[in-house]
Amino acid sequence: MLVFLDFEASSLSDRSYPIEVGWVWEDGRGEAHLIHPAPRWTDWDMRAQAIHGIARAELETKGEDHAAVARRMVDVLSGHDLCASAPSWDGKWLSALLRAADLPRHSLRLRDSDDVIAESARAILHPHLPADRLQSALETILTLDDLREGAPTHRALEDAQGEWRKWQRVTERAREIAGEHVRA
């Protein structure tokens, strides 16, 4: 099953670590976790805090144990198609979380949600459009949807839901176009 995932982090430095994770399944169910920092995670950037609005003190008092969050992720997300809007950053934080929990860092893998969304639309359109029109229709759908997309909220679950909503809009429009060609 397809899963849209997002992390918030302590900063964008090399020593940054995940502070929140959220994911949304293709059926719309979602889950989010504030992450209590591992003992060696000390990096903190007040500019990042101003963006996501999560204080380190909140993580220390309300955050879930980092290893428990990592185990939860591996337990429920293994074997599913995980995607993120910034897979290099989100992958870095996923890897940091898994390593801190002594889990194999490649237990879970991320793909770029833009690629997944385009693949989903292409799969819908392919049987109904001639090859010379397929790419143009796909680009039009994606471009029009990009114009609709608002700024990220910088909260993990809400941003994962934004990617899920984009996937829904794009695949719905692809089905509409495919249906128009079936009726034509």
C-alpha cells in the first residue's frame, strides 16, 4: 500500500535529527509521533523551531521514546511503498532514527512522492491515451495541480496529508481524462 510520510527536524545541519514523523496511508488513515531526542541528539536551531513551532522542551516532556517510534514505523510500514516530498532529507532523518534505535538503516526506504504521483497518473492514463498525447496530458495535470498546492505547514502529519491530497487530486483528474477518452 502507498504511504505518504514526512519528518520535521531539529535543523537542516549535518547533525540534525528527527523530532516529529507523520504518515498517511492511501486510504486516508494517518498517524503522527513527536520524538523524544536520543541521548546523543543535541543539535537545535531556533530558526527551525520558529518554522515548525515545536520546542525542544516539548519533545523532552511529550515526545515518545525514539526507539519506540522507530519500532512502530518498522512494524507498520515495512513492505509498503513509502514516499516523501523531500526524500533526501526525510531519508536522512529516517536513517538517523533507525540507527539510534539499533535497527538496520535500510529497514525502510523512501521514494520521491512527485515520482509516485506521476507514476499513478501515468498508469491510469496509459491504457486510454495514445503515446504521443500521454506525456502532454500528464504534464498538464501535474502543472495545474502544482499551482493549487499551498505552502507546507511544517508539521509532519499535515504535510504528509498534503502530499496524499495531491495524489488524490492528480489521480482523480487522470481518471476524468481517461473517462473522456473512453466516451469519445
